[in-house]
Amino acid sequence: MKTLSKSTQRGYSLIELSIALAIVGVVIAGSIVGVQAILRSNNVNKTIAQTNVAVNKIVGKLIRDNNYANASTVNLTRTGLEVWSTSDIISGGVAGARVTHPLSGDIFVAPLSVLTEGVAINQGYVYTLAAVPVAACADLAVGLEGLAYVLSIKNQVPTTVAFTVPTGTIVKNPSTVFNSDKVNTACADGLTNQVDISFLVPRR
């Protein structure tokens, strides 16, 4: 007659548990990085879409007014203009008016104050996206290239006022070949993890 032997149960060793925990940690870390990259990419796309809409509305208003000197954050955030979504505007139409972009920085608009690449004073405006994360800089710059007559990137402590001329590294102007190496260098050329991207839109 056969007798069934008792099955022996063996627990996991400390080494096996440590390896399993390490693997789980790597998987979780990779997932977090992947999610952050997806969120950043979505916010870059939203910022490009927001900027396209705003630039077209600003140009339309300035052509109607026949006055590019009015291209300022304060003037363009007044009630009824709808250049940006009301949820993106803080204290619109007054001194200190702010507009935010999806990458969590501010937007500044100012009339061109210095002759730049043949564009005269008040014959264009400068649109600045401040406090753009370095990780999003290159993708955003590429997405904005079609809007800009002059496009510059400045790695610095984020500005609190509008640039009146594009400053920093010029990555696009009428004589510059826009290429990824130049953009990547400009994005990383500094000590901060944020950049300001400015571009000039001339009068049409």
C-alpha cells in the first residue's frame, strides 16, 4: 500500500525576495519615466496648438487696428479679445497681466523695439514662452519654427518681463539653417533646467 509523503513547503530566501523587489522597482521607475515623457509630449503639442491659435488671432487684431505697438500682454488679455482661453489668463487687461502655457510657464508678448533682421520698430511683435522645461525645449522649438521669422532660445533663470527683441541663441533667422543640433545645443547651453523661447512675428 502506497503512502503519500507530506509535501515539503519551502519559503523564499532573502536573496530571492531582494531580486524580486529590485525587478519591481525597475519596472515602476521605467513606468514613471514613460508616463512623464507622454505627459510632456502632450503638453508640448498643446502649447504648439495654443501658440498657433494665439499668433493668428494677434495678427488679425493688429492688422485690423493697423497698430503693432499695441501688441502687449496687457492689451491682448483684455476682455472680449479671446486670444487665449480665459482659463490661461490671470488678471487680464491690467498691469501684471499673466498668461500661462501648458508647460507651466508664462507667455509674454511685446512690440518689436529694435530694428531686427530688416523688421522695423513696431512692425512686428515678439512672443515669448518662458520657463519651458529643457526636456521639452527641442520638440517645442521645432513645432514653432513655422511661425517664426526669428526664433531664439535662452537657457537662463526664467524671465518675468516680455523680451522686446529675441535674445539668446538665434536658431532661426532668414540666413540661419534651422537644424536639430543647433536647437539641442541652445536648449542645453546653460545652468538651469528651464529655457525661454522667443520668436518674432513681422507685420503682414
